Amino acid sequence: MLDFDLNMEQIQKHPIVATISIAAGAILASEVIWKMVTFLQGQLSGKKPLRVHEVLTFNELGDICAAQHLRSPDLSKSPDAVVLQCRNQHCTLRNVGKIVEQIDQAQYSIDIAIYTFTSLPLADAFKRALQRGVNIRIISDREMVFSAGSQINVLASLGVPVRTPITTYMMHNKYCVIDGVERVEEIRLLKKRKWMRPCCSVVVSGSVNWTRQGFGGNWENCILSADEKLARMFQADFARMWKAFENSEDKLKPKI
Ligand SMILES: [Zn+2]
């Protein structure tokens, strides 16, 4: 009783401080309860994560939660669980993290068709993929390969083959195919392997260029999809372009 009386006295003496303290306590408690509920849901369902099928949107609401993520580790190292579970569905860090998460799951191949690419978190994810032995190929726009901050140029210096159309028309695609079925089979034949580990084809595609402005300023979208039919169609498109731009590869020497 004494403690309770004392607390009531404190609240009456310092109502603003007490209100802020109570509000902060309530927010903290709700976060803890939310995490416990999502953990228990995962444990009880016993289900593995569903194959990705998601639309990411980038817009003016992308940084409203940025202050909350200040203490999060650098996304370029790996997608952070707290950021990935951010409840702001437009969160720039969460959405970039979701793309990085898919790249980090690539086992054999990533075929990229992109206009502009300067995003460091994505570049780091592709470097990690190269270290795992993943085969990466890039088709880009001839002018943009060597533009300021281009990560295409950086990846090319690490041995990634780059091709471009030689024309005044733009290579305006913004997609990549991860572990496309036909490409994985091509790699199996090249490496003369009898068997490859099971893997999941994923398409990353949308309006967004892989740049700071694209992810953190413009109004853009990006679809992540493990739909195999969709992945086959994108993979076929890439394969056609890769062959069509065969002669451009030698002329694209990295300039760094
Ligand atoms: Zn967020």
C-alpha cells in the first residue's frame, strides 16, 4: 500500500513525466506481446515460409519508420529480422531487405536486366552470391554501365559478364531471374553434373531502378514472385537478349 500511495503521489507531482513513462511502457509491452504472438504462430503452425509472392511499393511513406531502424545492423551485411518485420509496408529498408533476402537464397544463377544499378545493399548481396559460386550475368544500357556509382561496372570487375544492346534505344528493363529452371539446367550441363540441389525460381521485377532515388524517393513498385511460369517467361526473354547482344561483351571493359 505504501508503494502504491508513493507512486500515486509521484504521478500527481509529475503528471507529464508519468504520462510519457506510462505511454513508453505500453508501447514496449505491445512490441513484446506482438513478437511473442508471431513467434508462437510460427511454432504452432509448423509451416515453412511460403514461396515469395509479394508486391513491394516505394513511396513517400518509405522513411517514416527510419528512426526506429537506426540501431539496426547495416542491411548490406544481411537482411535484419527486425527490419524485415517492420509493420510499415512501404518501409524502404524492409523492402530493399526483402529483395536482398531473395538474392541471398540464390543457389546457381542470377540473370539481371537493368537500366541503372547503384544500390550498395544489392551489390553486396550479388557479391555474396558470387562468393557462393552463383553464376551472374548482366544485360544493361550501354551508357549506364559506366555512369557514376554504377555497380554494374564493379561487378564486371569481379568477372561478371555484361552485355548491352548497341543502339540509341534504351535497355529499360528492371528485373532479375534467380535460379531460372532453364539456366540451372544449362549450368548443370556445363559443369557435367548429374544432379543439382532442388532450388526455387524467383523473379524480381517492377518499375524501380536499383538506385537510392528509386528505392527512397520515387513512387515505384517491385514484384517478388516464385511463380515458375512467370520465371520461365522472364528467363526466356533474358536468354534471347543475351544471345542477341553476344558481340557487345568484349567492348565492355570495366573502368575502375
Ligand atoms: Zn521500417
